[in-house]
Amino acid sequence: MARLGERLLEVAEVAIAAEGADDAEALVIREAGGLTRFASSRIHQSTWREDLLVRLRLVVDGNRVGTATIHDMEPAAVAAAARRAAEVARTMPPDPGYPGMPGPAAYAAAARWDEATAAADPATRAGLVAGVVHRLPAGVTAAGACETRELEVAVANLRGVRALGATTAASFSILADAGSGTGWAEGAEPRLADLDVAALGERAARKAVDAREPRELPPGAYPVVLEPAAVATLVQFLGWLGFGAKAYDEGRSFLVGRLGQRVCSPLVTIVDDALAADTIGVGFDFEGVPKRRVTLIDEGVAASLVYDYRAARQHGVEPTGHGLPAPSAEGAYPMHLAMVPGATARAELVAGMERGLLVTRFHYTNLVNLMETTITGMTRDGTFWVEDGQVRGAVRNLRFTQSILDALSAVRAVGADTELASEDGHGAARAPALAIDRFNFSSATTF
Amino acid sequence: MRAMEPEELAELALRAAVAAGAGYADARWVRQETESLTVTDDRVDDLEAEDSSGLGVRVLVDGCWGFAASALLDPERVRDLGRRAVEIARAAASVPGEPVRLAPLEPAVASWSTPLGRDPFVVPLAERVELLLAACEAQRAVAGLTHARATVDLWRRRTLFWSSEGARLDQTVTQTGAGIEAVAVGDGDLQQRSWPNSFRGQFLAGGWEVVEAADLVGNAQRVAREAVDLLHAPELPERVTTVILDGQQLSLQVHESVGHPLELDRIFGTEASYAGTSFVRPEDRGRLRYGSEAMSVTSDATTPGGLGTFGFDDEGVPAQRAPLVAGGMLEGFLTSRETATALGTTSGGAMRADGWGSPPLIRMTNVNLEPGEGTLDDLVADTADGLLLSVNRSWSIDDRRVNFQFGVEAAWEIRGGRLGRLFKNATYDGRTTNFWGSMDAVCGPQAWVVWGIPNCGKGQPYQNGRVSHGAAPGRFRDVHVGVRGSGGSGGLKASPPVDGGSGGAHG
């Protein structure tokens, strides 16, 4: 199905025309895309799907809130969903803290829609995979995925919000397997044409060859250079652990008692910026509030939170455009985190390390202690020993158990170039490589 | 124009796929209804009610797979799905491998649905809200508690499976979950205690009786007191000791270190770049000692109440029960029609999709640790020195499923066969076969519970699977607890790499 554009807003307007509602909001999302997966250097799974979601939020009696979500845009189905949401609302207890809904706003035009990416067919994706697979060195096989997708979002409410946005996205990931070593690379861009797939393939293959015959290294605390994908994991976990105002208010944020204080190295600045030219997404949140750039950690100081409409009203501030579909038990969430790059070339980060580890990426990271920002996870697909500024071969993968803030407090240098990375569906983060003086590896594995 | 019935849509898609050149095709029409309710303290914090229908078409063309799916189901779009799936499969042939061959299957024509006590979707919303508010109110009566949360989740999925081989299946699976979470915050710390399990509670196939059995209100004050006690408890010191894992934690241990490594797609490398592979090889069957003689694990899609319980998997293969590990020896794998061919067997029926929009993948069904003997009290009484570790709060394992580390909500010291002090922030870690090799006891049927895991991630695009694990508490010897290097100054240990040696391995 072709791009729907204004048609999405028409669906939203039909939805909020329900009789008897004091407040009404419709969120309409259309997603479509194809994903071509490969393993052992063959395409083994290739999919395409399209979805259309209509989520209604209706308010009766001033502060009783009900929601209903359907995957259909036929007027009769939308009207039935509106009746369902109103029925739910009438059943719900009053919400004394109901903040109302946002009013109309102006939205920055985000030019992230690329027709060629939206129209990319399975042969195009397969061709990119073939090009990479056919150039692999002898003895190296590859697994990974090539994805192209399009996203359209509309929000309308009875107070005059009319938000409409669209974005495309393309990604290519490759894990190269050279027997006793693996290497990995990933790229993500709004436009497929901007992905340098061949370079990703070459990088992964080179890493895999270099990662062969890994040696065993005892667990312990080591200096590290984390490549951007690994840094993105740390940044995204921080986002999950409490930049949202609701989490902060409920005491389940690591920032409780730390706002305005130094929490890490002055070399570290973290922002959330959905409007940046080099990210993916639309320019408003799920309540139709324009997204703003928010500096969360400013040269090492915990600077600010993100707010959805409810939290903003409670705090007497402007919402920052980070609302999830309301009402939300989680509250606001930063989905476009970025660590501001430094001035050190990535090669110099390694060259400046006397002894330590170069880490490509992390696997299966999980929270250990929220208030300490301690997480655990494994290295994978290229972990190397560095001595006198030179890579001296691969080491077996290690488990880290490490406070993120402690690691960011020990940053020695920040890389000059950044990559857009994603981790387990938590969103996307843009991060540079980091040189860190001390990183705790708590155990080791067998490969 | 009359809207087409789901059966007609499935038939239409199938015909279009075959006409476009599919050698094999199946069409799955799925309707999934979800209702999720969250009460925090004294107010409804979130309520989601979602109704999603769509159709996915999977085809084989010249030995390559293609899949296309949509939520928008007018007749022309449905025909297009069949044609599009074939186009996708043809594109895949540009990077070919061994052609896919499907293990033989007698196509079934059948209906199946989850046995229900009380249909949870007809329980009035007001009744659900009232129960959760009462569960929160009971928690909040405990001094020192910061937040109380209570949740109910309902899922119903109807699946029509139509295949070009003649299968015509109609299944409806209903699953219900409920839980409470007590949160205590203070002195820069946050502690949580959950019931019956963490991450929104206990989930089973069944109706409102699942919620009633959880007795949220009856357990609320105990759980809240434990959360407050944890806030004031000491940190668990690092050491090597005996641990007893409760059934909730042991079910996740089974999930991560037995279920996933035995998925044959992981073993064959087709999930390598994302979820990972496995330390297990196909030729290990019958040869690999996975654990001690006390360890027997069964894959059983017929377990009453399991989230992995169904009549047929999403390839139309009937539900089965088969051993994975027997007396500690590896006996089987979780398989599909495609992967079973490579082993020269028929499918074990473990292909499951998370909805209309995803192709089926090999997933766990109910992967159960078979019970041993005795009660938890008996096991504690038989333990001179160790820890009882209760309810998961953190999990992580490497991409071949060898090195793992788990965190739990609570740890009680065991001294002389009796429970003693409470510790917080407890973790344990190990390596899979060493750890299972150290298990010397599992409690009996009276302590055996089917625990639901509703959040198993796998695949690209990402799919969320719901699986279960029957487990009773079990005891493991010489387990490392706590985190190396987490406390103390330690200094910087930038040692050069060493060749060989144990290198800090444990478990």
C-alpha cells in the first residue's frame, strides 16, 4: 500500500468524532517494510509486512479515561473502537490527576522520508546481501539482516492537535564467521542509499579474521576502548534507568538526589534529540507534542529530565515531547539518545591505551542494580587485547558487571565519529567510541 | 459488499500463492485480543485493550522461503500477499543454499481451544480494577513501603492455519496473568518483591481462575514486608556455596540454559547474528552429559496450563511430549519441519509465531524440569550451609549459552537446615553444563509448578514468545554468588592475556 499521508489524519478525525466524549485523542500509525535475513552466507528468511494501528483515548465525566486499539481503518471499525473506549472510560474510576490533552502546535518539518527506501523491493535487499556475501574472504561466512521500512504517524485530538509525520529507515547488520573468530558491523540510516553496505561487510570480515584463535584472559578490571555499538548500549540503558520524570517522581530513577550534580566525566554530554539530522523518527511524540532537544547530562552534570504531558503539568513545565501512548505506567521515555562526540580519532583511542581491551559490542545486557546503574552482559564478535597502543590478537569473550556512571566517570577520551545503533528494540542511540580507564569484567566464557 | 470470512481469506491467499508458483504455501489468519490493566498505589496507571487481526502467507519456491503479511484484508490485498510472498522467495534464490525440504506431515483438519474455567474477558472491568486496588491497598498498609503495583493481563489468540497440503486448523488459545510488585525506596537504594513471580506475575493458559489462584490480596502484606525488609538487609557477600533456587528462578534457569541452547535453528546457525547460536552440536544427542542424573527435561506442548500448550504448532504439527535431557544425558532438540529433515526425523512441533505479522520460528513450548522428591522444607532441612534464592530480577547469558549470570529479588541464608538472615542484591553465575552437573536434588510433584515466561525475545523482526517451564525448587553445589570486582578498591589489574589455564572459570 502506498503512503497514506493526509488520509491518516482523516482516519484520526473520524475516530475522535465520538459523541459524548469530553476529550478524545486518536493515534494512527502505519508501518510497512521488508527484512531479508541471511545465515551461513545464504538467505534463509525473508519477510514483508504492513500494519495499521488506530489507538483511541476517550475521556468522559471530565476525568474517566478509556482506551481501545484496533488494527483496521474502516470507518465502521473505528467507530466501534470509539464506542469501546467510551464504554471502558465509563467503567473506570475517576482520575483526579487527569491533566487534559495538549493543544495545537507547530511542528518542525523533518525530511526523513525517502521514496526509494520505502519502495525497496526484495530483489534490492537480496542484491545488497549478495554483494556482501560474494566478496567475503575465503573461509569466512556471514549472517545478518537487511531491512527497509517506512513509518507514518498521525495524532489528532479534540483540542486541535493535528500532527502528521513520516520517516523511512534502512539498516544492514553483518556477523562474519571465520571459524574460531567472529566479527560484526551494523549501519542504520533514514535512506538506504546512504548505507555503505560493502564497507560494513569488509569491516565485519576483517574483524572476524583478526578475532581467530582467541586467548584466555582472566576476569578483572581493565582499561577499555568501547566501539560505538557498545557505548550505545550503555547510553540506552541510562535512558531506561530513569531520565523520565515519572520514574524520577516515583523514586525509581538513578537520578534521584543527583539532579544538578556531577555524575560522570566532564567529557560526557548526553542529549535526546529526535530533530537531529542524523537520526530516524518523526518530530512529535505519541500525544502530538513537538519533540525538543533535551540535554540530559551536560559535561558530566545531571542536567534535566524528559516530560510527557501529564508530568509536565504536574511539574509546571513545558512537555518535552517524550510521551508514550497515554496513560502510561512508564511515563516519558527518551527514544533518540545521543552522546556528543569528542575530538579523538578512533584509531588514536586505541593508540593511547597502554594495555587493555578493545570491545566491538555487547550481548544480552541486563540490569543488576538500578540506583547504582550497574548492568551485566557479555562481549561478542571481536574482543581484542591492546598493548602499547597496538592490537595484539583476540581474547575470549568476557562478562562485564559494571556501573554505567562509574564507567562514564572514568572516560579518558571520546571518539570523534559516531554511529547510529540499536539495542534489543529499546530505540536507537547515536554514540562515539570511548576510551575508559577502568571497566570490570567479572567472569569469562569458553570462546 | 459483504466482508469475507477469515476462512475465505485464508483460502484466497493460499490459492494466489500457489497460482504464483509456490511449491508449498500456508496461510495463517490470526486475531489477537489483549487486555492489560495496571494499578499503581491508588489509581489505574495504564489500561490497554487491543484487537489485532491480520493474515500472513508463507511459501516455499524452489527451496527458498518467502513471507508476507498484512493487517489490511480486502480481497485484492489478500491476493497480493500470496503473490508478494512468492516474489520474496524468488529474490531469496539469488543467494541460495541447500534447498529447504520439509519433513513429512499428515495434514490435519481439526479445532482446538484452551480449557477455561471462567472466561477472563467477560469478567467486568470494574471487578478487575476493584481486585487490583484491594491488592495495592493491602500492600500499602505495611509501613515503609514506597509503591504498590498490581496487574492483570489477558490474551486470546484465534489462529486459522490453512496449508497447500490440506491442513485446515482452527485454534483458540486463552492465557491469563496476574501479579503484584511491592517497591521500597530509601537511602539511595530500591528493592522490589513480587508475587507470584516478577515481571507482571504468573501467567498460565486458562481463565479468571488463574487470577483467583494467585491470591494477590492474601499475599500482599507478606510481599510488601519482604520488600521493606530487603531495603534494610545486608548485601550478599561474594563466595562459593550451595544454593537452592526456588521454582520461579529455576524456571528461568531452564529457559536460558536448556531451552534456548536446544533450539535447532540456533544450533544450525540461522539465528547467529542476533540471538546467537549454541554450544550444543547436532551430533551431541545421546553423547553429551548436560547435567547430573537428577536432571531430566521434557518438551511438552500438552502440559495443562502452559503458555506453550496448544493443539498444533504454527506449521500444523500436533502437540507432542518428548525428552530433551534424560538422567543428565542429551536426548533431543526443539525442531521444525525444516530442521527435522536434517536430522532424518519428523518435526517435534515447536514452530510458533507471535502473531499474523511474523513467520514461525523454533520456540520453546513447555520445557519442563521433571520433579524429584520431597518438599522445599525437606530440601532446606537437608542443607547444612547455603542460600535459598528467590524470584528472578536479572538475567544474562552469552551468545552460545555457556556463561550466565542471574540476579534474584531475595536470598535467605541456610544454616543447619534452617532459613536465616535475608540478603539483598544477590547474584549467581556459572557455566551451563558445570552448573547442571552440580544439581543434586529437585523437589517433588507437590512443589512442581508450571511457571509462565511471557517475554521471550527472538528473531528479526523481533518476536515476543510466551513459553512455560514446569519446575520445583532444586539444589546446586559449589555455586559462585556475588560479583567479582564489584566491591573494594581492588586496584587496576591490567594483566596481559594468558594462554590456557583456568582463567578464573568457575561453576
